[in-house]
Amino acid sequence: MVVIIPKSEKEFTDLSYWKKFFKHNSSFEWYGDYSKLGQIFEKYIKSTDFILQIGCGNSSLADDLYDNGYRNILSIDTDQNVIDKQNKKNLENRPTLKFKNCSASNVTLAQEHIIQKLLNYFDKNQFMIRFQKCFQSGKEFVMPVFAVIITKLKIPLPQKRKIEYLNGMDIQPELIETSEKLIERIKAEQQLSWFKHYISRGPIEEASLKIYFSNGKERYELFIIDEYNIKKLTKYGVFIVPLGRENDWIFVTTKGRQNLRMNCQLHRLIMVRLFRDQDYQSLDAIQNELNNIILDFMPKDCINQKINYLSLGSTDVSETIETGNSKINGKWTVEHVIANELTYRRLIFLDSSNLVQSEVEVNKIKNKTKDEEWKINWSNPFSCEHHKNMTLALNFLFDTEGRSILLENVLNEKLRIAVLGVGGGIILKAFHDILINSIFVGVELDEEVVEIASKHFEFPKNSERIKTVICDAINFIKESAEQVDKFDIIFVDLSGQVNPEGLYCPPSQFVTKEALTFMKKMMKNGGVLALNLVTRDEQTSIDVKKTIKSVFSSVYCVRGDEDVNEIVFLFTFT
């Protein structure tokens, strides 16, 4: 069949266009035939109902309805030739079908003004209104098809009824209070359909989208990762990131996700990120919940292939130790996570993109009463790669004559060390135990975090060699810059809300020229400052380092292979 496409929207109202269109003898279905829409019709229409089909054209829909038990059908169209053909075709076998030459005044596209017009009339007059998405229509049309079911009640309702929205056949309807929210819901479906069409055409640059519950809570985040150097995508699969592992380098960076795709040996990988405040029963339950949308994202060259769902195992943390809500950092949790057959204790700030603030390996051992309990493995205190890299600061100390101090001598020196950002206290605790003659100052804005560190990470807050200062670290560096006592080493391990430039750590106020100058004044001649820099924006990283170099003449950067953190070492020599 040849389909005559209108050159402009005006041709839709031109009778001559429709006469040309219907010269073709084959039936044409705008929104899908009975095999795709029949389930919805059978759900809402009784066989005894009177049915009006507007703009029937040469469609076979009325024929199919009749053959499935519906007898009272009137179909209208503006083209007399089409009406004559329909009457002639159905006269003998479907005698109760009626076809008339009439004009319809409404176009049934789910455009905003059409929806608003429907609602303004039928909602106002207390009809029951339901919008239902037709799932099986998606392969023929880029945009989704909606069935609008408007039911006139024998007895008007005493109060306004919420609009019902169904996203499938066998689920409870979502109740929508206002036309604005309904339009927003429909637009979201239209945008999703357009996105599915976009990614079906071939390899794309990485894209992501979030799936929300009807209550507005995030349920899933999907990343579409393609091998974009090939023309055909013939290998497709899904990887579900276990809760507790979502902050691993391989899942949070573009490079890491490409490595994940290559390790899975797929041309297109859908990486699924879960959310901690949601309940996920099992991997199978997640698979069943996502199956429809995963099928929609399947490349055209993978049709009829089995989709493999991959993961690292459990979809949940192994144990939640404690949760709370800090006035400064918001919701937090201390939990145990199993990775590479080892168990780690983590402090996570849930309101900061699930930021892992601290992490340390723990082992189960038997206590004096022979009961098992978790103990921190202080023989390997730095499970985070960036913490390991920060320890390099001990190799960068110089004496007053500019000579490098050997590490074996550093361990016995009486150093003065400042840690901006106590967090779980891992850095302070580890160096406190190693540098037995040194004294420490820990600066933390949130007093509750210090208590968490003491309770769950063995932070020795009562040690005579550790002074904990509860204040804004900006105020601390301003005051310390004017003091006589200087520091041999300063660790800056601060996090905060991500700024518009994409800087995660430290907060942007700590990498201004003024703040860096204050920190330089805090340092002894020959001292070192180790700054944890986290950004996923390359230009932001360049700009921050440019500012640093305007204050410190000697700068050295270390980045691991599997970490978004970069440790910047700054030196003072006079």
C-alpha cells in the first residue's frame, strides 16, 4: 500500500487530499488494528453499546468489531466514495453496520489543547474519565497512542472525581487530580516514546533517564551505554548495580561504564541504578518490573534475542548498622557492604548523591565470650584508593634546608597535622596510630559526624594527641593563617553540595585564591598540603588547578585507575 503523506497540516482539512488518500483499496489504520486495540475495547465496551467511529476512512476496524460481537456501530467520514465502498463491502455479511457521510470537528491527537477541551467539558459535567496508554501500538508509531474512556453515569457523582490514568492493561489506575498533572503525565510518555525512537536508530552517546513512582519518588535510573564505533548493535544486555556498590568508579564514571560494557561483551548495555529508599524484593522482581522498557530499548538488530540480566549478586547491603538524620548533612547511614568477598563498613550521606564519606574493611572475630563481633581491620585501614594516595604526603616532607626527609625518619618526627573534614575519622585514626609522636587537629562542621566516627569507626576523640574543632573549616583556615604554630601536613578531605560547575570535593570556596593563600600561610616551610579533588567535568578540573598554581609554585597530582578522586599535593618552599 502506498501512503500519501500530507505536505502540510492544512491538507488534513482538505477534502481533495482525503479523496486522493482513499483511492487506494487497502485498509489503513491510523492508531492500530483490532489485534492491537481489541483488549482495551473489550474491557470498556459492552457488546450492546452503541459505538460511534469518527473518520472511518477505509479502515477495517468496524468490520473487526462486528466480527467480535459488536453490532451497533455507526462510522462517519467526509469522503462519500469511501462511505459507498464501506456500505457495499459490508451489506451482505455485516448488515447492521452503518456508514454515513458526516463531518467530524475534532482531531483525536493527544495534544495539550485537545486534552484540555475534553476535560473542560466532561470533567465539568461529572463524567468518569480514564486515559489508557495502548502498549501494543508502539511499533507502528513514534508517539504513543492513548485510549480516552469517558463514561456517563446514570446518577451524577456528588463531588468531582479524579482523572484515572492507566499505563497498561492489568494494573490499578493512577488517580490524577488536575488536568495540568495529566498533561504532564502524557507529555512524559510522549517524550519517552520519542527517546525510544531516537535510540532505536543506532549507536548513541551515553544517555540516561530516571523512572519515578506515581508518588514522585525515584525508582530506577537507567544508563544506555553503546559501542558507538560500530554501525550495528547486535549484542544487548542489562546490568543491575547492587545497592551499596553504586558509588564504585566503574558505575559512576563514563569511562567506568564503558569498561563495564566491554567486560560484559555487549554492544549496548543498559545499566540500572537502584535507590536506597525503595524496596526491591529480588533480581527476578526487578527484571519483571523493567522488562517492558528494556524491550523498548532493544536495538533493532537484536530483535528476538534473549536479554541477559547481569549483576554482581545481592541487590542490597548486607547489614545496616545505624541510620540517622543530621541537621547539617541530612540523612545518613552506616552499613556493611560485601565487595570482592570482603566486607566494608561505610558511612554514607544519602542527601549528597549517596556520597560514601568513609569506608574501612571489617572482619568478624570472636570476643572473650566467644561471640562473633565485627572489628575494623586497621592493618589495612585505607580501602578507598584516594585515601591510600593521600598517604603519599608522608613522602613529600622536607627539612629547613630543602632536603627530603626519609619516610623512616618521618614516622618518628613530632609533626603537626591538620585534617579538614573528619568524616568517619579514618585518616586521623590511621595516622594517629602510625605517627606516635605527632599531634593532630581535626576540623568538622557537623558535631554528629564526630559522634558517628567515634561510635562506628573507632575514632579516638579523647586522645591527648587529637584536638577536634567543631566549626566551618573556612573560618578555621582564616584564623590559623595568622597563628604562630604552623602545620607540617594539611589534609583537605571536604565534601559538600555539588556546585553548578560540577565540583564535588572540596566545596568551591576552598579552591579560591583567597582560601588557598590562607592554607599556604598555615604551612611550615617544607610542608605539604594534600587536597582531595573530585569533579567529573574536565574543564572544572583544569580551572581549579589553574587557580592552585597561581598560589603554589610546586603542584603534583595523583589519580588512580579506578577512582574519580584526584589527590593534588601542594608544597611550600622559601
